[in-house]
Amino acid sequence: MTQDIQAHGEALVAAARAGDTQTARRHTDFFVLRKHVDEGIPYWEQAVAAGDAFSHYTLARYRKIRGDRQSADALYRAVAERHAGCAYGLGVLLREDDDPEAADWFRRGWEGGRNLDCKIELGKLLAAEGRIDEAAKFLMSDIDLGDIAVFRWAQLFESIREDFDRVAAGLDAAEAAGDGDAAAEALRPLFALEQHFRDYPGLTTEATGYYRRASAVSACARVDHAVFLTETGGEASWPEARGLLLQAHEEGYEGAAYALGVLHEQRGDLGDAEHWYGLAAAHGHQPAQWNLGLLCKRQRRYEEAERWFREVGEDDEDVVEQLARIAAIRAGGGVAPGKDLRRLPRLRERAEAGDVHASYAYGRILGDWGGADDRHLVRWIEPAALAGDPQAAYDLAELYGALRRPTLRDQWYRTAAEAGHHDACNQMGWLSEHHRDYQEAERWYVRAAGDGSPLNAMLAGKLKAQRGAYAEAEPFLRMAWEQGGDSAYRTEAAGYYGLVLHRLGRLAEAIEPLRTAAARWDDDVSSRYSRDDLDVLSRTVDPQKELAKVEAALTA
């Protein structure tokens, strides 16, 4: 294999120097498809020096996957004018950083190289600005028979336009009749567009106009308008949202007090949340009574919590469960500091004075037990992450994941992983594996396995076994096999452990794990992987076939 690698690498460099792009790409494919990224890098570096554009593209991809975004930018940029794939890669990199220059490179990649991915990204950028009609029209212009990928996006933007038109027509009729209920009902198609408002923030301008129209004739719609503002407008929208809810409450709409309670709780303003829940609960609003019960329970005000839960209904199964939990807490004694909401006022005071550790503790309690929404926790968790706390960096990555900010998520996972956080190392392994960079994934899983977790040991051992490093894989897989209990990943470990033992010549030892894996493989392992992912399937052990080989060898 070493000779094959050297032969393909030298041929790649020679082709790059000769300007033979097709041959250079063929040899690059050897390294990529055989998963020899580490071995390919020094040859791609030489081919890049010789000016080969596809080597720029390939090396940039792996630099980015491995966290060197600056190097990836330079590699893409060097040949993006003449290589549409690099124009696309550079555009994606810039878009992830919210750099407006991204549109220029997508445009060059489409106009100069007819790169369909660039065209789709241009259409999505138009939609992100709220120009959905232009986006759909652009995507459907100048297309060939094979450009089927654009249809999905054009249809999406056309369907959003149809929803907007449906809302507008419903509001026209409701306004003409002075019917507040109909105005609120007309907004319903907007509720299903929540994800699209996050992906294409420019759409919120038109949607806001519809909410304002409905709010003018309906107190119920004012509540929906307020919720929409808090979900799409950031912190700056809070005063307007709160004003709408107060107006609806003053006009006698019972749902407004409950909504005020929910939004205050999401912000971590628990005193205000309790006030508004109380007003709604006094009028028999059961969700408010339930939330009050939970709030009081988390604050160790057990008698009040029991009273509010009973208001919901003593025969309710969920109420019975909550009352039983309160009884168990009372019997068990104190509450751990990380669950004690009574600490929040003092922690917030210290946090606002600049204590990053207090800020982190405040954010954790608020998120885990105070009911706060993820978007209101970032400002409390981030200071400790910036100060170098690995756990805070990991938690911040989790928040950005929940908020669908993948670039920031991955940056903070990497920060935490590089500081030695084992769960973050696991995430980095998963991300590398997702991008088919299996050697990098293996390194991260090995670091993750430092926590003594059988799961991380299985992941590290599995990739080593797939690479053919059987002696290296054996201790990891043995640990997962011996300590994995009745888990599904133990079944997977058993399959690879049996494979490794077979390859190491320990045939008698391989029998038991292979039989265990073969008996449970379909239920525990195959069901977790896509049958359409040929790359994964080609790397996956078949314990039934491996068992047959071992039994035949032992018989012989």
C-alpha cells in the first residue's frame, strides 16, 4: 500500500506540473476515495505549488474540515477566478462568516463556470433578502434538462409566495368585514414558515406587515404578533412585543397574560413570569396553573406547587406524577446547588459585576431549571467560554446547535475539544466522519476515549479496525465489548472486535463476540445506518460472514 500511495502521489505531482488536470484529478481521487487524506496532503501541497486547481479545491476542503479556515480561504481564493468549484467553496466559507462578498463568488461561479450549486446559493441569497419572487424566477432561468436540483428551491420559494398571498387575501376579507377572529385565522399559514424565517430573514419584513394588519383588528393576533417578534427580531423587538401583549391584556384577551408569563420565563425573568402566570391562573387557565406549579416546584415552594398542580386536576396523570416527585424530593432531603433557583438573584448580581464564573452558573441554572430559552442564555454562557472554560465552550456550542448556527457551533466544539473536553472531542469526531475525513475522526475519537467511555472506545476502535490497524484497535474494542453492557454500540463493538481478533490470529477468542454481533446486528446496528450510504456500507463489517470464516478456519 505504501508503494501505491507513493506511486499515485508522484504521478499526481508530475501531472500537475505538466498541466494535465484530468490525470491529476484521477490520482487525487485515489487518495480521497481510499481515505488516505493524511498521505495525500503533502502531494496536494506540491500540486498546489504547481498550480493545479483541483488540488487547491481538495486541499482547501480538508483544511476547512480540520479547522484551518484561513488556509482554506487562501487556497480557494488563489484559483477561484478560473475554477467554479473553488468559487463555490469560497462563497460558502464567506457566507458562513456572514461576509457579503460571498454573493460575488457565487455569481462568478455561476456565470463563469455554470456551477449549479453557485446558482442555487445565489437564489437562496435573494430569498434571504426577502426577494422570493426574484429568487424563483432566477433559479428557473437559463436552465438545462439536467439542472433538476434547482426545482426544489424554486418550488419552495413559490410555495412561500403562495402562503403569503393566501394570508394577504384572508386579511383583505377580514378587514373589510371588521372580523378580528378571521384576521387572526388568516395568519395561520405564517406559523408553518417559522424555519424559513430563520433561514431567510428578509422574509420577516413582509410577514411583519401581515401581523401588523391583523393586530390592528384582533387582540388574539396581537399575541401572535408579539411571539413572532420575539422569535425573529432579537432583543431589540422585546419592548414592542411586550407592548402588544399588554395592550391585548388590557382589552380583556385572557391568553395575553399567559403569553407574557411564557415570554418572561424564556427570558429568565421569573418574578415577572410568576406574576403573569398568576393572573391567568386566577381565571382558570390550566397551562398557566401547570407552569406555576413547575415554577414553584423548582423554587422549592412545594406547598404552592402542590396547590397549583391540584388546580389542574388531581386525577390528571401528569399531576399525579408531579405530586409524587415532590413527595420524593421532600423525602430525599436537599436540592443540589445547580438546581437551586434561589441562588439566581445573587448569581445575577455577581454576573453583571463581571464575574464570568457566576455568569456561567447563572446561565446553567436558568437554562436547566429556570425555563429560559436558548437564545437568552448565550450572553450568560459566553463570557466563561471566552475566558477559556472548556465546559462553557461546549455548552455554548450546544446552544448554537439548538439555535441552528452550525458555524459557531462547530467553532466552539473545536475550542472545547482542543482544551480536552471529551464530549466535544466526540462531536469533532462525528463532524470529521460526516465529511468522510476518517483519519481525523479517528484521532478525535481516540481523544474522546480518554474519558473511559465504552462508546468512545468503540468509535475509536472501529475506525482503527476499518483502517486495518488491528493491533491498535484491539484494546479499544475489548473495552467496549467488556464494559458496554446491553447497549446497541456493544453489538457494533462485538462485530469489530471479532474482526480484529480474527485478523490477529486469535480465532477461538473471536467466536463469542462474532456470534453475539451476528445475532443482533440487524436490530442494533444496520437499522442505524442508511442503506443508501454506499461509502459507509463498504466500510462496515459483516459479522455473519466473518463468523463463517473463523468457524471454517477453526474446523480446518
